[in-house]
Amino acid sequence: MVHKSMKKKSKDGTSRCGKVVCKFWKVMRLQLLMILVTLFQLHAENSYTQQKVSILFKDAAIEEVIKAVEAQSGYVVVYNNTLLKTVKRVTVTLRNVNAVEALNEALKGSGLHCKLVEDFLVIAKDNVKAAPEDDKGRKIEGKVTDKDKMPLPGVTVLVKGTTGGVVTDTDGKFQLTSPGNKEITLQFSFVGMKTKEVKVTDDKPLQIVLEEDVTEVEEVVVNGIFQRKAGSFTGSALTMKGEDLKKVSNSNVFASLKNLDPSLMIFDNLEFGSDPNKMPTMALRGKTAFDLGSDDIDLKGSYANDPNAPLFILDGFEASVQKIADLDMNRVESLTILKDASAKAIYGSKAANGVIVIETKKNTESSLRISYSGSVEIQAPDLSSYNLTNAAEKLEIEKDAGLYYDKNLSTLFNLQKDYNKKLAAVVSGIDTDWLSKPLRNGVGTKHGISFEMGNERLNLIVGFSYNNVQGTMKGSDRTNYEGSVSISYRYKGLNFRDNLTITSNVANDSPYGTFSEYAVLNPYLSPYDEKGNLVQNASIIPGAANFEANPLYNASLNTKLTSKYLDVTNNFSVEWMIVMGWKVTGRFGITEKRVRADEFYPANHLKFRSYSGEDLFRKGSYQMNEGEEKRLSGDINMQFSQQFGDKHYVFANAGFTLSEAYYEELIYKAEGFPHDRMNDMMFARQYVKDTKPTGRESTIRDIAVLFAGNYAYDDRFLVDGSFRTSASSQYGKNNRWGQFWSVGVGWNIHNEIWLKDSKIQQLKLRGSVGYTGAQSSEAYASLATYEYDLERVYMGFLGSKLKAMRNEDLKWKEKFDYNVGVDFNIGRLFSMKFDYYIGKTKNNLLDFDIPTYTGFKTVKENVGDVENKGFDLRLSITPWNMPRERAYFTITTAISRNKNKITGVSAAMQNYNDKQDEVASSVFYNKPVQKYYDGVSLDAIWAVRSLGIDPANGQEIYLDKKGNRTYTYRVSDQVVCGDKLPDFQGTAGFMFSYKGIELNATFRFQYGAQMYNQTLVDKVENASLKGNVDKRVYDGRWRNPGDLKPYKTLGNRWVAEENEYKDEKTQATSRFVQDRNELSLSSLRVGYDFWKHNFIKKVAMERLRIEFYMNDVFMLSSIKTERGTAYPFARSFNFAVQATF
């Protein structure tokens, strides 16, 4: 592969990246100037006064006018849906009038009117007035409440068969006079409630209870390309509002998703814990790709995506995991997870792993609105999984293990001397808590402000956010700056929208090194000398052989471990309503991203301590990564949506898409930096020995045609279908095009006549099948790739050689999905969603072994097949609900199960498995290796079966593949001893709200998984007594013949047959495969909303809310193992405030 040469600096000394940054900021300043001008113009057009509105509508539905009045006035409009059906489309133009005047003008000639009842705008009939009093009549009075005995103001009370009636007051009370004393029937109607008829036979006061009408406005499913009516949708999708995400976490989208949908498995990183600069890995409904390790190249950019991660769509355009992780949560309007073929197949070649669609907040038709959100987040290290010895315990363990005993008297004398020095240190009070040295309580802040303004045509949202996350290791942090501008303009049937987002990110890794460096240090060592100065060698025993590197000394040096990026994204869209039912949308997006990473270690860093002789001049190293990424994408879609008669509904979409993604990253590694202040690449002596600049480049182009449609008969019987054909430059010319499709059917049982009058709001059966695809991150896998050979020159010409073999038949990875599901809903009381699925993935891209006479060992080939099976279940029950008081209590739970197995890969993977066996056969390798065979899980744990420790001699007894007992460990006897995937996992919690007080709690759990307890191997059974160990080092350890213990002896074991002591290491054995069942309180939130307080309106505020979050509060686990070995896990505490003016 050919790589570009190092980028040169310009004449003025600025780097190419620096020029781009300056250019971006100039553009941003110009944008801000234009925005301010627009803001002042809009403000002049819409001067804001309390409860004043300005509306302009032409041939609009009355519901649109009501929404505009509610948005501008802050009032809630109450009305009867049946009454509004008689109102014709209206044309109205009003400026700076009160809300009542605006609605009465819009309702003129309709027979309806509006009046203010306390804090409600009530729409009622013009002829709803008290019946004329009659001396012979009688008075009828009463009170109307909901089922929770809360009064309902604005209820229309009519005398059936007449035009006489009244409206209830603020206490829900009414009074009218009926003509004569005959029996009459009263009709009670109110928005959101079922109409009720009551016969009146006497003069007793009436107590009327109205039931909630759960029939609401039709919901839609947002899939990033078009919107679908939820009632006629046959796919499996889960939609969450931005407010739902923020109810469980205020940190980032992934922290919320982890607690809301267990089918999206966001894996705990047991190595890097809560490192803010590590991106999460995840899989939706199971893994589909093989993990064969990564290549040797040291890329720092975010270009190579996780092969199991879902596709992310942000406002209709593809986005990386990093972009979503750094997204300001206050901008999120909704998030939808598309799970089955019927839901995701519209994305065809990229949808096999599922699709997550995120929509940001759109412009609103309102006067000036300013929103602010701010929070302080504390990250406190969680060391509950560590169980290390203190100084006295560790020294005692060393003595009991025989470290200070030898038959040779001279050696024994020296060993006792060393022991006495350590004992003196312990007695003097040295008991260093090394784990605390690199840690802190990280305190970060987040701020966001947005300005919204608009009129009937032009709308604008400008937002700025700052997010600083301080990690628990000193010096580690992540700072994100984001500015966004969203402008929309309506003209007749056209709607133009442009979103510009600029994101700048700076991330610093801790100069204190990895956490494991501290966990291994003995507590009787001190990082300081007698004068309190940091020492390089923390050892008590003198001599080079006893050198104990002090990581705190390294932290005091001028290291540089920084990465940063600048991302500029502009998305433009236009929507044209041609005629009723026909719409055309076009979108174009462009993203440009610049990445820079610097890793500098000065010459006096202890990693260079072993350098000597000529290598002294090589001390100090610098690695610099420079990368850029460009994405261009566009699509055009035509949609048709129409209701034919009362029973036939048709939706159709035809679209065309094209895209190009380019990235390049260059890597420079240099050495020879004599001073820690010389921390720039220009001071390097040379490139790192035997290396040269390297990097990677990729260009991928795609094109696709999409057809999608839906038919619904009588809102009962549903059919969905989609077909997408795609071509990509990644694949061989014989298989460049791939076809992806889906078919879904559904039955809305709740719309059957025999269920029409029941309390069941929804009962839907649905099923789908379809093919989707997934693209490899490799751009040139199908091409014959050449690279220059700089070491060979012939007649002044550089040589080149074939690097990769061509494969013209390379094709798309495909996944065939089956899904059946049921949706059940009884109003707001109870809801259930269940899905059972099977996903069959084939044509995984792997290295296939070929004969060596071809000149290559492997070629990229489609050889890997995987099957996933499982189910998703979601339950929600709300036993208490008082909408008027915004009060409710809801209990939720979600359970997911996924199991996978390999269905076709053994022959192709034999070479890989053989290499893994070679690794496992080493006596120095003490953990399971990953291997792949047919019928086995991708997450299988491979080990030799063990019967435990022989009480006679302390040796481990193994079972070979035939079931015979043996003392000999053979890699060939390894079998599957466990599965890392649980039998099921899920979340459970509750949400409580009452008069502004809010309380949420979410628990996570899993059951039936297994895990190899590496802590027991490394720090108990195979514990190296040169460093600190787990306190369990003596628990259950074999010492003498006859002992029934689970662990081998500590230190060397006497082998009588060989007449010597042997230090045996424990290789992968089933003894350390343990069940992993867990329960954790992952989220706790307490909040208060000041919506009922009068001072909110007095200070011209629309909303004020304060919140307190706790995440990862505690975890109970059946396995005790160290978590966060390179970077600790953290508990987070977050104080937040939101205000809207």
C-alpha cells in the first residue's frame, strides 16, 4: 500500500491542521454574526410579552393553531375531540394578541368559543349556556372528578336533547336548572376523557367520575429516512424520548442506553473501567463477527468501527460511536432502536448489527426562548473489587512461603538481612496505600445554552455546550466543546433546513501510567526518601537486581499523552409537499474531521532505564498521529401516503442514496529526546530504530436504491415490505451489488369488533423476515494491492511488490433475521412488548489459508457463519396515575436473552486455532485463548477440565478428552467449560413523581454467565510474591498430604520423583471458570420540577428543574475478581439544573 509523505508546514510555520482550525473559526465567527443579525430581526418581529401570541396560518387545521397558541402562551387548551371535527380549516393572521382572542378569532363561525378558566383555555359550544330558569324547574348541581378524585375544570355539561348546559369551574363543580321535574340525562365531555351520560331522577348532588380516554394522537416511528405510523408498523423498534434518557443518566447517551435496553449489550471494560477516553463496545441482539485480534499498526483515530456495533444515524446521516458519545444529551429529541429486518432493512448493506436512530431537537414556532442546563459531576474511584494485603500481612506471607530461608548459611544470612530491613520498615509505620496514589475524586462540569426563535416561516436554534469530564486517575480528562446552528425556512409547500455542528475535543490520558503498576507494589515500600523527595527506586534492598520502579516518579515528569479532534458537520435537507399525500425529501451531508495524537516520554522516564552504551542516545520517545476523515452523503426520497375510504391506508417510499467515506492517518515514531522540556517532534534525534513513518488510507464509495411500502386494511391487517440494492467499492467486481429485503405482517387485534369496547388499547401480533448486510472496515480487501519496496532500486526505479491477493468474488456479509412479536397495552396501566428472534449471519470476512506456492499464506474470503437466538421482554405497570398533578408510580422491567453459535467455519479457522493452541501450550501463559469451531459459542471459555487438587500430593488432576484422569496438562484436552454470555440479563426499576418531586431507580442484573477468574490465578494461586497479592492467597491452599483444598501450595512445590522444588504455573483450567451472576444499582435519580410555583411565571421562566444522579452505586456479584485493572471503575455523582426562559 502506498502512503503519503509527511505533511510539510507552511511558510508561516503553521501546520496544515492549524490552518484548517483557523479557517473553521473564521467561518464560525461569520456564522455567529449572521445568527445575531437574524436573532435581532426575529426579536423585532416577535416582541415577547407574557401570554401574548402571534399566529399566521393559511388553510390550516384548527389543531395546528391550538398547538401554536399553547407553545406561545404557556396555557393548556382543553377541548372535546368530537367538537373539533366540525371545525373547517382556518386562515388567520394575528400579532400580539392574547391567547383567548387568538383562539376565538380562529373559531369564528364554527359555533365554538374559547374562555379562560383559571390556568386553562377551554373550548366549548356557543350554545353551551344555562337553560332558562323556570319556576317549576329544579336545580341540579354536582362535582366532576377523575378516578383519583381530582376536580376537572372545563368539563362540558349538556342536557341531552337540548342546547342547554354549563362548564365546570376550577373546582370541577357545576350548577344548572332543568325545565320541569321530569327525568333528564346529562352528558359530560372533556378532552382526554370518555364522554359519560348520567340520568338525573332527584335533587341530590351528583358525583361524576370521568374515565381516561387512552386513545391519543397517532404515534410515529422515526427511522432516519421517513416516519411511519406506529399503528401500522410491523417491525420491532424501541423509541425513547430525550427526557427518558436523562432520567437515568446525565453523562452521555450510552450510559443511559446501558440502563434502558438490555438487548443492546454495552460491555463492561474490565481492563479500562471508567476511563473517559475509551469508547464503549457493544452488540445488539448478539455478536455476529469473529474477533481475530488487531494488526500491529498503532492507529489513534476512530476510523475502524467495532465489527459488532450497530449503525448509528444522527439526523438522517451516519455517525461514529465517538460522535454519539460526545453528543450533548440536551440536544436529543428522541432515540429509536431498530432491531428486526422489517425495521432496519431500509439501511440494507449496513444494518445487520441493528440501527440506532437519533433525532436532535428541531426548531419550534415560538418567540424567543432561552434554555440553560448545567451540572457538576463527581467521579469517585470504586476499589471494592480489590482485596490486597497490607504491609504486615504481605511480609508474613513472604516469610511463611520460605522466601527468606535457604540451606546455604551465607545465602540465609543475606536473606534474613533483607527480611529485617523490611520488618523495620513495617514497624516504623510504613504501610503505603499504593492504590490511592494515582487516584482522585474527579470533579467535572457541564454547561449548555440554547436560543430558540422563530415565526411562521423562519425558525432558528443556536446552541453551545461545554463538557469537562475529570477521570478518577490524576491527569486524565476529556473536554468537549460543541456549537450548533439549526435554521429552517418554510415557503408554501417547501421546508428547508440546515444544521451546522462544530465539535472540538481534547483528551488527556493519565501520566501516572496504568493502575496495575500500583496494584502490584508492596505496601512496605515508600515512594519517598527520608526528606520527602520522590525516588526512582522504591526498593528497600540495594542493588540493580532489586530495582522497584516508582511510577509516581514517572508521573512527575513532563510527559505528553494527548489526543484531540475537530469535527465540522453540515447537514442540509429540503422537503417539498407537492400535493396532499405526496412528498419529496432531499438531503446532503458533509463531515470533515481532523485528528491529532501525541505521546511523549522524556529520556529520564524509567521505561528507558535499561538503555546503555550506544542506546543512551535513543532515550526519550515521541509518537505523533495525524489523521483526517471526510464523509459525503446524499439521498433523495419520494413518499406517498394516503387513506382510501375508511379502510385502506397505503404508504410508499422510493429513494436513491450515494456516499463516500475517506480517511487517512499517518504515524511518526521518533526517539532521542535528551530533556523532558524538549517535548516536540522537531527535537528528535531519529526515527525509532528500524522503523519509518507508516499509516493507513481508505476510500469507500457506496450507492443504493430503496423501495419501501406499507398497506393497512381497516387498521387491522398490516403488511410491510422493503427492498434495497446496494453497490460498494469494497467488494469484488463479480459481487459488487447486494440485494437486501424484508417482509412484515401484523394484526391489530384490538381493532376487532369484539375488542372495541374493552380496556385493551393495543394488542398487536407481528412477524417479519428479511436479509440485511454489514460492511467490513477494510477498503481494499478484494483488490490486488501493491506496495513500494524502498530497499530495492533498479536502474534508479523503485521496486514494488504484491501485498495482497485479489479476490473478485468477495461479497457482502449477510444476515437473515426472523422475528415474531406481540405488543399489549392497557392504557397507561400496563404494557408489554415481547419479541422472539433468530439471526443467521453468513459470509463473515476472514483470512482463509491458501497453499504457499501462491506466494501468500492467506486471502480474504467469506467463510464465517454465526447464528443468534433469543428473546426480548419489556413490562411496565402504572398502578397509580394522577395526570393533573403530574403524579404517577411506574414499575418497569426488561429482560433479554441471547445465545450464539458458530455454524460454518471450522476448516477455514484451523490455522488460527492451531496458533492459539501454541500460545496456550506455553507454561508462562495462564489464561484461556479464544478458539472457533462449529457448534461453539463465539464467547466460549476454553480450558482443560479439572477434578481439583489431589490431597495426596497437591497436584492438579485433569480429565483428558476421553474422560481419563491425568496429572499431565495437554492443550489438546481443552474443551468448552463455560460461556461468557448470560442465560438472561435485564433491568428493573421504578419511576415516581408527585407534584414536582421525582424519584427514579434502575437495577441491572444478569444470570447464568461464566467467567475465568484471572485474579485467583494471578494473585492467589500463581501469585508472584515479589509484588502484592490478594488476601485470599492463603485461603484453601494445599500444604500437607491429606489436605482437601481448592488451590495448589504457595511458592515452589517439592517433587519427590524429580528430587527438586518446582515453581509450577497454572494454565487454563476449569477450576477457575466460575458463575457470574450480578445485581447492581446502576442509576438513582432524585429531582424537583418547580412547575407549580408562581414565581416561575413572575420571573418570566417557563421551566426550572433541579436533579441529583448517582450511577453505579453498588454491585453484588457471585464472583470476586479485580475490575478495572488498567483504569479503575468509578461511582458518579451528578448535580444538575435546567432552566428555560
